Amino acid sequence: MSIADRLASFGVTIFSEMTALALEHDAINLGQGFPNWAGAEFVKDAAARSLVEGGSDQYPPSQGVPALRQAIADRYGPLLGRQVDPVGEVTITCGCTEALAASFLGLIDPGDEVILIEPFYDAYPVFVSMTGAVPRYVTLRPPGFGIDLEELRSTFSPNTRAIVVNNPHNPTGRVFTDEELAVIASLCVEYDVIAITDEVYEEMVYDGDHRRLATYEGMWERTLTLSSIGKTFSLTGWKVGWGIAPPALTAGLRAAHQFLTFTTPTPVQHGAVVAMGATAGFYEDLRSGYQKKRDLLADGLDAVGFQVHRPQGTYFMMAGFDGFGFDDDRAFCRHMVETTRVVAIPPSVFYHRPDDGGSLVRFAFCKDEEILTEALDRLSGLK
Ligand code: PMP
Ligand code: GLN
């Protein structure tokens, strides 16, 4: 009795592992990315009303509560520069995670090649493996973590079926440039490739602009724009996500979604309807609040002696730890929790050659400023 081959090599996720370590050491958890504050009140109120007033106890349609699909179509139409059809082009999923899984399982066949940009979100290679696809990698390197466009070009082949583009990018905090996205787009068109974009950090951009791959020439027809309310509304536990894609790609996503989860819980979908109506001020406050936290943590880590890669987006920050006497990220993270009671993520797990990430550590800054300040105070004991 053992785990199936397609999953056996992946073990327990680094997020579960490091959060367990944080609890064990009563440490400040700057590892797994989740806010320490309550989620957006106006969204919670709407879900609570739907729960109490009734009408949300049974299955909604598999594609999602119609009002939510309409609200998503209304919000994203202008962002994608086109009218989005809530009936044929929007699907509600169990977080962005399920939207990703359904895109893979519904649109990619065994043996197809899938390009992953690494460091990758840890679930991507698992979806590649579950699908029976073949991963190809493009590596982002510090400083800057830009895409090497020659390397990208050489990774596309006639066997390429899809590329996964997480923008803004976890864990580097990179926001891809117009040039990078334009090259990805032109290669997708040239090789007839699907783009699966993971935009869960779309509202956390501090430097530069968030550009959507689906808006590039020839890309609407071949792009799935995936996201969720988890990060933007500080509701990571709700697992309301979605995929926006033209009917042909939506058909693939839905073919898998209807059997993976069928749907996501009804009351939280009703909460998400109201989330989609958030004001411009809400998004501005979110961005400026996170920007302050980014600067606090980046300046603080710099002062402690880390080599900080200041992120342009997301709520993650990569830093080098040269000078602390460790040459392995896992050993360093373990030392850090044991001596300072601060947890971070060893990013070597986000590379297919773990050594490529072995000299970095990832911190999350989705925490109150007092917590970040206390963490920095503790980390000053590292020297
Ligand atoms: N993609 C990325 C890049 C993430 O960081 C996360 C965060 N957990 C997810 C997807 C998953 O999103 P969700 O919680 O909506 O499933
Ligand atoms: N996305 C979060 C992170 O990167 C964690 C998500 C999870 O725990 N699965 O830290």
C-alpha cells in the first residue's frame, strides 16, 4: 500500500511543513503566505447574510453562482479590454488551485510538454505529473529574476502544449515587463500554445504595472486567466477562485471541474459577488498597506545583513543569507527558527534543480507591522 507514482516524490508541501515547525517553536510565521488579520468585513457580511437568510444551502450550478459569474464578467471585462460572457467564459472553482488543476486535467494530455517558469509555485509540477505531461523549465535568476528570453525561446517546441505564467510571481515578487509578456505571447502564437496565467497577486503591484497576458495580440483565444479572492480580500480559507477563458478553453476546464469538485461552497460564492464590487479605494488601500510592509521588511532584513531582492509585487520577498555561515537554505531556515523563532520558506523546493534556490530564503510580509518589527528584532540575533 503506497502513494501512487505520480505523487510519491512530492512529499508534504513545504507550507504545511514550515507552519508545523512554526507552531512547534511558537515562532513568528513568515513562511506560508496568509494574513494574520481577519478578511474583508463587507465580503464576510454578504456570505453571512446568504448563510442565514437561506437560499445557499444546496448546490449551485457547477459553473458557479450566476450572480458571481456576472460580477466577474463585469469586473474583468474592462481589465481584459473586451466583453466577457458570464455564461460561456467564466467558471467558479475551489480556489485558484482547482482552476489550475482543472486547466491541466481538462486541456493537457499525457506526453504534452508544459513550460514552467521556476522558481515555481509548488503545485505546478504536481499538476504536470498528475496529467502525465512533461515539464520544461525556464529559470529566473537573481538579481532581478527577469526572464532570459533566449532560454525561453529554446524551451518552446512543436510538442509544447502549455506555459504557466504566474504574474505577479511567487516567490520572487517579480512583475513581468511588457517585453517579457510580448515575447511569451508571440511564442505562444507561433507554437500554438495555451497560456495558463495565475494572477492571484494581481492587486499587489508596487512598482510597474500588472499586464495581463490575455490582452496581448492573439492571446485571448489561447489564454486562461485564473485568480481567486484569497489574497486580495484576505480570505485564503474561503477557496473561491475562477477561470476566465474563451469557450473552447472553458469547455476543457469545466470538463475536469465538474468531476473534481463539481462546485465551490455556495455561501462563499455569494460573499465573492460583493467582493467583485470593491471600490477603487479598497484596492488602493490594499496596495499601499502592503507596500509599507514590504519596505519595512526589506529595509529591516537589509539592516540585519540579508541580501534583499525587493519585490515589485506579491507579499513575498526573497533574500540571500551569505555571511550567516550556511550554504543550504533548509539548514539555514532550521537554524533561524531554532535560534530566533522566526519561520521562512527554503525556496530550493521551487526549483527542479534544488541547488538553484539553495542560497535564498523566502519571507512573507502579509503580517501586521508590529509582527514584522518583532520578527526583525528577533532576526537581529542571527549575526
Ligand atoms: N497560485 C499561487 C502563485 C499562489 O501563491 C497561491 C497561494 N496559495 C495559489 C495559486 C492558490 O490560490 P488559492 O488559495 O486561491 O487556491
Ligand atoms: N500560496 C501560499 C504561499 O505561497 C501558500 C499556499 C498553501 O499553503 N498551499 O505561501
